[in-house]
Amino acid sequence: MNSPVSQAADYASKTRTDLREPAPLPASKKVWHNPMMVPLRPVAPRHRWFLGFCFFVLFFALWALVTFTGLVAPTFLASPASMVQEGVLLFTDFDFTTDIGMTVMRVLGGFVLACVIAVPLGIWMGSYKLIEAFFEPFVSFCRYLPASAFVPLLILWAGIGEMQKILVIFIGSFFQITLMVAVAVGAARRDLVEAAYTLGATNKSVVRRVIIPGAAPEIAELLRLVLGWAWTYVIVAELIGSSSGIGHMIVNSQALLNTGQMIFGIIVIGCIGLLSDLLFKAVNRRLFVWSSL
């Protein structure tokens, strides 16, 4: 029979065995990560501009390669040099500046008209669910209707003048803006709304001082996106029954198989759209500095 002293010694040794440090974990395998391709890592502005410029250089290099080597006939695709020559000819001999001005005027006219009506309606729909229940089914239905389908009807209703072209852009922009603004306004933070009611705010003041300021940056961003869509609608409006504009010039060039002028007109539309997008971004950053904090 073991004595109490030996039992205590056995217990102490067993306790020391149980309390010893566990074995270290096996070393994990080191995985190499590309520091340039980390998901969601922001890119410096100068690197962003440089990479964007490199893509354009690559695009024009491939374009020149397939045209100068004869892989594609000039009838189907003009070379960059031929496109530039045709562009200069448009400005010097065909008053292309007037066409650009007419197209810009139509885009701004239809887009501004759509914003003036669609933004307040979208705010009402997003703020008051009764108004949303009344308008939302019809707006959602019309949102899927192509603006080009209305061209024959608009020619009958408004003729082939400027109003017809502005209305095409209005129809293409109005329903998109209305529904997108309603969604942005309806996503307002409920805690801020409840805090405003706690402080004694009325229904109108909650909309004016809480909901609209909170949704304003997103609404401005939505308008920037829809402005890009408006540039696609104006060409549809100018393809039929137009005597001026970039779309009219493209149609005339198509009849003459002048791909250089057609490509130049398309590039001009892209450049104007890009400039308007950059301007919209700059204005949004200046007006809503706090939204990026």
C-alpha cells in the first residue's frame, strides 16, 4: 500500500504531465500574393490615368495593325490616319461644329427636361409609399420600353423638328431617373428619420432636411450615369428625319461608304460623353465633399 507521501508525489508528477505546453502547430505554407492585384485596393490617380492611357494606345495600335497590313479592307474599316483626315475634312468643308452643337443641345434639352420632372417624382415615390404604390407599376413597365420604338409615333405627334428628338431623349431618360431616384431615397437610414421625429420634426421637414440631403450624393451619381445613356438615345433620334447633328452625319457617311467619317463621328460622341462625365464627377465631388469621408 502506497504511503500518502508517495501518492502525493505521483499526483504531482501526473499534474505536471497534464499541464505541459502543447506541441507547436505545423508551420503554414507561405502563399505569394501579387501586391498589384489585391482585391479592392485603391489605385493612385496618376497610375489610373496612366493605365487608361495605355489601353487607348494599345487599342489604336491594334486598329492600325489590322488596317495598314490589309487584314481589313478600307471599305469596312478605315485606318486611323484616314479617319483623322476625314475628321479634318468634316470641320473644314462640312461645318461639323454646327452638327456637334445641335447634338449637344438636344442631349442637354431632353436630359434636363427629364431631370426637372423625374427627380421630384422619384423623391415623392421614395419618401411616401402611397405615391410609390400608385406610380411604380407604370414607371417600371415603361422603363423596359425602348426609346427607339417611340420614334415613329413622335414623328406623327411632334413632326421631324427639334421637339421630336428632345422627346426621344426625354422618354429614354425619364423613367430610368424616376425609378432609380425612388430606390435611392427609399434606402434612407431609418435611425436618422426616427431621431428627427424624436426631436420634433414634421413629415415635410423629415423629407426636406433628412431624406433628401442623405440621398443627394447618390442621386447626383445616378444622374451622371443616365446622362451617358442619353448620348445613346440622341443618335437614335437623329437617324430618322434629321438634317443636322452627328447622327445625321453618320447616316450620310454610311450612304457614301465613308467609314472614316462614321468612325470619327462615333469617337467625337465618346469624347464629348467622357468630358461630360468627368465634369459631372468634379461637380459632385465639390458639392458633396462629406459623402466620401
